[in-house]
Amino acid sequence: MAPVTLFRPVGEAELALIRDSEWRQFPPRLPDQPIFHPVLDARYAIRIARDWNTRDSGTGYVLRFAVDGEYLSRYPVPADGSRMHREYWIPAEDLAQFNEHIVPPIEVIGAFKASGDDERQGSQEHKVPRRRRSSQNTRVGPLLTRRASRLPGTTGNECCDFEVRRAPPLRIVYR
């Protein structure tokens, strides 16, 4: 069966642990986190990273990764909510085995920084425009985003060869 592409919104601390694994696995869950929730829709992961992770850690990242489809088929996707809000529920005790079925690497595809004076609320107020286009914009899925340029001194293979812009409105920056 073909690999299934999934997305995961994370904060600074979890991103550092994933980077330490050389972009191959997710860290074990904390005792108060019994379920690992990778999501099926990039828009949902973006919303979580932008609206929740920026409040909790100041920066939210969106990761994209693939998992062996045959292995993943053992986990049902709960049918509650809209199609955009679908996610797998992987029990914490299964995460090590789940990591063995990831098709590396795990990639950072977006970053969000809390903005404004009150970082706990800044990211909620800013919307990405959907209709207007300019020479500086590019369409990525349903969202209009700013084109990112490589940061000085990067080759394109590093984790963080994207910019995180602090000034409103928030911009999703992909590499």
C-alpha cells in the first residue's frame, strides 16, 4: 500500500526533539498525553500551529511526513467533525512502532510566530488573504502565502531554511 501523507503541528520543544532524531521520529508522549494526533489535512495543521502553538510556545511549526499505508490502516480515523478536522488517534504506547513506519524525512513546511505586544493573542487575529495575488505571492493549497527566500548561509537541506516573520499579518512561509 502507498505511503499516506500526514501533518503535525508542533511547538519549539517538540521540534527540537524531532531535529535531534535527525528528522526520523516523533518523541515519546508525556504522561498527560495518552494519544498522538497526526492530522490528514494541512489546513487543519496550519490552524493549530498558528492559533494554538503560537500561544503556548511563541512559535508554531507545521510538519509533513509519510507513513506506510498498510501499517496506518490498523488505526481508524474517527468520523466526528468536518472532513478537514480528521486525525489519527495513535495510542502513546504505539508511538515507537509508528515511528518505525515513517518514511523519512519529517519536513518543516510552515512556521508561525506570535505577533504584537500580547503574544498569547496575536496569532488569532491575523488571516491569510485568499483572493488577491501579486508577484510576491504564490498559491499553496487553499491559502495565499508569501514566497520565502533562502536564508543566507543555507543550502536548502537544513531544517530551518525558512523565515519566521514577526510583523502582522502572519505569513505562512514554506521552503
